[in-house]
Amino acid sequence: MSKGRGPYISLQTKFAALILACTLFTAFIIGGVGLASSVSILDEDSARIMELTVSDAANYLNNALRNMAECVDEGSLYASTKLINIDSFKDAYYRESYLQEMRNVLNFLVDNDKWIYSYYLQLDPEICSGENAFCYRKSVAGGTFTLVDPVNISDYNEDDPKVNWYYLAKEQKVGVWTNVKYDPELEINKISYIEPLFKGGTFIGAIGMDIDFSDIIEYIDNIQPYEGSATFLLSNKGTIIYHKFLETGTNLGSINSDFTKISQQIRTENKNDHLITYEYRGETRKLNWRTLNNNMKLVLTTPLKSILAARSKLTTRIVAAALLISMLFFVLTMNLVYRIIRPIQKLRVSASRIAEGDLEVDLHPESNDEIGDLTVSFSKNVKVLKSYVEQIKGKAYIDPLTGVKSKAAYEEYIKTVKDVIKNRKKALSIIVIDINNLKIINDAYGHAMGDKYIINCCGCFSGKFINSPMFRIGGDEFVVFLSESRDYNERYNILEYLEHEMNYRAKADIPPEVKVSAAFGMADFDPETSPSGMTYDQLFNMADENMYKKKKEMKAERA
């Protein structure tokens, strides 16, 4: 039989006793501790808000820049792979077919990218006479790509803004970001990523894509973590690329003495770990930054008074409360205070654990009053929350289409894999799978058949690797982890069997609903033989590269 909670005593009665028990000294101590703790927490939160804001903004812009660079890289790879040999360009029909296929490939790559507003390809006129280029642009944001007449690079010198991108790629011999430059035809500023094309070590042309710089400006102008915050872009030489109030091209270090040191630090470091304080026009401000993929610096600055506004408000309230307490509290009854504080402290500790994700808290009421009632309600809410979280996790960790583990489950699982590799605990293998021809299936038979095709391809692998976790990490991408199981020991035989199975089920006379075709690549980690310091990302990249090699082989076989 459980112990009773005792007679009910209201909080009002307890606080009445507390008022008679507390002293002026206690009131000021509590107020001082509360003020110091609150100020410290608010200062830490303010710095964290600034750091997270600029970090999230940089990640968002980097994703846009990275996506464009990857589109150019894939287009360049395809262009070089597709070309049989340089002499093939002498055949007008082959050259026309080649350019048309490159149009289709680049259009497919940029189709769903809202940032890219133009793409183009220029073949070397010294190798390829006649038609040797094309260019597509969006006339308005969110519009469709339309073909425009390409510039004849032979009509301009190498320094002309209309063609210098081509000669820059030829000179650099690697993918390169251009500075912000003006497009006179569309009357906009743009950022470009250019990559040269090579075949057998010979330069054959260049591919490029552009982002409308006004889209970037619109995004960074809306970054406002605090009142008076300003976000701007610097070049890696410390000159202003865009600032809402300062002129483009201004050297940041020339503004005042504070900026001289700050400019040097921004130019030499990718980011700062702590907010930098400086004075500008009589106002103290805080600043931090991140470096973007194209080496531009994204800088966020905020007035110190805006950051301190919440702290000042809280300080005023705490001081007023301390003064009020000092007028009302006379005598302190330590026993009563202890009896009140202890259950509250337990609730606070439990709340902190719950905030950190620990739902395994066990709460029991110690008194028959409002705190006891709150403890009971709190305990019930924890149980409901725990049940809800478990349901959400169950749904989030399973891919609804294929039934294998989801991207969220993958992100959680690789934490363990990274630890295994870092501490070299055991051998494991990773298989990266990429489904072939999904777009063709979708276009020919519809997305419902495409979903069936994804399920078939997934089932083909999951049905063989029954003892190993399989994750869907993208629309047509899957990853399988093998370790200490029959699947791991027989992995090469299983993959060989799967390859035969896919070859059979990819035949033309097989119904589309049962076809299967996917490229896969595997990489092994052995704690005894793998390179020292090997990371999960390196292992994944090895498997991914092997998968792309396989995909190329399969394409070559189909051709």
C-alpha cells in the first residue's frame, strides 16, 4: 500500500509563511544570483543566435552555389565522355547531334534549380568550325529556359566581358568561379561557374552557368536576427561586393582603424568562433562571418544595443523584484524553504533532462499541494510525450515508399559507423546504389510506374541483404551497410548474383513493372589494413566513385 501524501496545504499558505520567514539578505542574494545567471544565459544565447544565423545563411547560399558547380561538373564529365574523338567534330551531322544531346543533358541538370538563370557551352572554334555553341537563359525569375543566339567568340578579343569567361576557363584548366559581373543583355549582375572541356588532354571548349546576383541580394537583405542587423558580401581581398549602404568596391579596411584589423582577419580566416566588437559611427556593433564556396565572405553585423535589449529588460525586472522582496520578507524559515524548493528543483532537473532528449524521468509527488498536482501532471505529460516521440521516430525512420530505413535513420546510424571507423573496432563494407533510367520510366509510363520501379529495384537488393540495414538517402539513391553477418561474408557472391538478376530483368521483353536496373559501388573498411585516419566520408566517397564507374560501364554496354 502506497504512502499517503498527507494533508493538503495550499501554496498560498506556504508563501504566507515564507513571507514571514525570509530576510532582506536572502532577497538580495536570490536577486543577485538570478540576475547574474540570467545575464550570462542571455549573452550566450545572443552569441549563439548570431552564429547560427550567419551559419544557416552561408549553408543556404553554399547549397545554391554547390548545386550549380555540380551541374557544371556533371555536364563537363558527360561532354568529355560522350565525345568519341576530336576528329568526330569534322562531321557536321555528328557535331549537331552532339550539341543537341548536350542541350538535353544540361537542361535536365538545371531543370529544378531555382537559382540558375542561364547555361551555355562553347566548343573551341579552332577545332570545331560551323555551329559550335549554344546558350539558354531565363527571361524572368521563375521562368523557363529559352534558346538565345550565342556570342561568336571569334569576333571579340580575349579581354571582352562577353567572351573572357571562355578564355578564363581555357587558361585556368580547372573549374573556376568568376567575380560578380554585369550582363548587358539582361541588365543584371551575375555570378558564374565555368569549367573547361578536355578530351585526351586537349582543350575542346567550356561549359558555364550563371546565378542572378539580385537573388542573393534579396536573400541576404532579409537576414535580420536583431533590429538594425545588416548582412553584406566581401571579396577575398576585403573589398565590398554588396552592402546596403556602402559603395561596391570600397575596401573594408579603409573605413576606419577598427575595420583595418577586422578586414585582415576576414580575408585570412574562413570564419570566426567568437563575435568581434568594433565601433562604427559612434555605435558599438558585433560582427561574425562565414566563407562561401566561391570564396566570397558573408558578413553579419548587429548593434550591441539590440543584442543587449533583452538583457536590459530582464535586469530591470529582476532589480524591481529584488526591491519588492526586500520590503516584504522579514524572517526566513529554512525548513519551509527547503520543503518548497526541493520538489521544484526536482522538476527543474527533470525538465532539463527532457529538454536534452531524456524522457526516462521518474517523478513521484512528495506533497499534497499544487506542486504535487503539478508533478503528477508533469509525469503524465512526459509519458504522453514519450509515446508520441516513439511514434514519430517510427514513422520518420522508415521510408514510406520502399519500407527500408529513411534518410533520418541514415543520419542517426552513421554516427555509430563513424565511431566504428574512427576507433577501428571492426571490419565493415558500404554499398552505394543508384537506380538507372528512373526518369525514362517516369516519362514513359508515369510516376506511379516510377514508384513501382523504385520499389522493385530496392526490393532486389534488400531481399538479398536480409541481415543488413538498407537506407534510402535520396529519390533514387540507397546505401547498405554490411558487417559481421552472412551478408558481409558473401557480399561479392551476392553482388554477382544481383548483377545477373538485374541483367535478366532489364531485358527489353520484360514488362516495365518488373524491370530492375541499378548501378552499385562497394568500399571495404578493414581495421588492420585500411589507411590510418580513414574517415566515413572517405569510405562513402570510395563506394560512390565505384558506383559511378559501374554506371558508366552500364551506359557503355547499353550504347
